[in-house]
Amino acid sequence: MVLQDGRLLEDKVVLVSGGTKGLGAAIARAAVREGAAVVVTGRSADAGERVAAQLRAAGGQAAYVRCDVADPEQAGAAVARTVAELGDLHCLVNAAGLTSRGSLLDTTPQLFDEHMAVNLRGPFFTMQAAVRHLRSQGIGGSIVNISSVAELGGQPYLAPYVASKAGLAALTRNAAHAHRWDRIRINALDIGWTDTEGEDDTQRRFHGAGDDWREQAARTLPMGKLGQPDEIADFVVFLLSPRSGVVTGSVIDWDQAVPGAHD
């Protein structure tokens, strides 16, 4: 396959759930830069319309669709809205996520259900709708789920988050196996500590962090910095694109810690 102008996603339509801020918005920007038309979803119409306008100003074709992925009907309908807005769908990124804190002992049923609804059920039903559409077109496609290194165990205060992301990693493998003959590639990234607006809010709200928390965190990390959304976005675009070949069912660690290794 020859990629026009060398761009990885030329003429592709990409849906990015949680694309109105943080990592999701960075992925949307990278996808547009690589030739895709993009729909971003999220709960905030102001943020969504702002991101879509920025993408159009950068020369891309983009639209915002309001969606709360915690609602299975809205999650699935986002796919139909994408096709209606941009004419098709080739790629999906599940980037919406909830990171509020809770341990095994203090997590309420409500908090547990919130994590499952956003981090696992939402991607499940968005993928369901996307795969149905892709199968109907018969030309394959690509999905990337944003998971977390925490799915391998995580900190004690991340119990419901860990449970939901572990489920997402397993779901990625299951769906990839189920639809490999449909030529729909499904992969996930287990990302580590990342510098986003959401993480800034989390650090201040749950950990009493001050304005210099990024600098303090950087001093504790091997690469001297937090993970950067634009770097992750480039990797996501690569996984979405034909350039990543036949890779499917992979849950890739994107972090500067090595799981299972100890000093």
C-alpha cells in the first residue's frame, strides 16, 4: 500500500472517545495531522466544539459528538453519528477514562460502578457498534484502547480503576481474537504516569499537590519527565495505521517502568 503524501491515516475516518481534552485531544490532533477526518466525543459541548474548531483550523475535517460513554446507548450511537457526520468509520480510539481514587476497603458500590461504566462498559459497547459497522463494510479496520499499566496491579488507592482497566486489557485480547478474520485489528496501550489536564486535577484533588508537582514527579522518574500526550498520540496513530502491519491483540506497555523488574 502506498500512503498518499506519506501520511499514515490518509482518507481514514477516526472516532476518538474522550477526545475533548488531554490525551484524547492529542490523539485527535495527531490523526488529523496524518490525514484523517476525526470525530471527538465527550460530555462537554464547549470543550468538544473548541477542539473540533481547532482541528478544522489546522486544515482537518472534524466534528464533535456529545457522548457520555457511561451510557451504553450513547456509546454505541457515537459510531452511527460519526458515520452520519463524516460518511464512514475506519478507526476507533477509546480514550475516555475515569481515574478517581478508591481502595479495596473504602470503595463504594457507586464508585465501583462508575469506573466500570466509563472504563470498561463504555469501550465495550463503542467497540460493539464499531465492529458491526466495520464488518458490514468488509474492509477491515483498527481499534486502539487506552488502558493503563495499573491493570497489572497498581497502587492500593486505585482498586476500582485497576479492576476496570484489567478488564479492558482482557477485552482487547478477546475482541482481537474474535475479529481477526474480519481484518479488524484491536490493540491497547498500557500507559504510565502522563502529563494531562486530568492528571493535574487528580494530583491536586486527591494528593494535595502544589504547582510544582510535575517538577517533583520528574525527579523521581528514569527519563526525567512524565509521559507526554503528543508522544503517546504518535504511537496510537501508528497502531491505527497500516504501517503497524498485522499486529492485533497486543497490550503494549508505554511506560518508563518495566513490569516485573526490581532493583
